[in-house]
Amino acid sequence: MNLLEADVGKTYIVKEINTDDDEMTSFLFRLGCYSGEPVTLISKKKKGCVVAIKDGRYSFDKLLASAVELEEENNTLRS
């Protein structure tokens, strides 16, 4: 699933960035949005969504949001 398909208020793990645009990949990487990192969907808007990554909140348009593939966060503790 991508950010546009995610549920508001839930935290997910970035699975991969699906784009052939190197600038977009680099931009997302600078924000801390890369494989294995947690992201929380704060809200959805008509033209995109707002996400929390690390200590920041960012507004993503539909193109950016659709490039971020997610997986459910695993809440089990490892010993």
C-alpha cells in the first residue's frame, strides 16, 4: 500500500520508494523517508497528505505520496 491508501493516525514502515525520478528519491531520503523508517499518516487532503517522519511534519502531494510504499508496523517486542 502507499501513503494515499494508508489509515490516518497509524504508523507504518517504509517498504520502498517506487519512482524512477532520482530527484524525488533524493528529496524523500533527505526528509528521512527511506526503507525501514517509520512514518505516521497525520491527515489526508484532496491534493495529498500530511505525514510525520522523525521529528518533522511534511505535506506530500499525490505524486510523492503514491511513491512511498508502506507495510504495517510490527508492534511485537523482540527479546
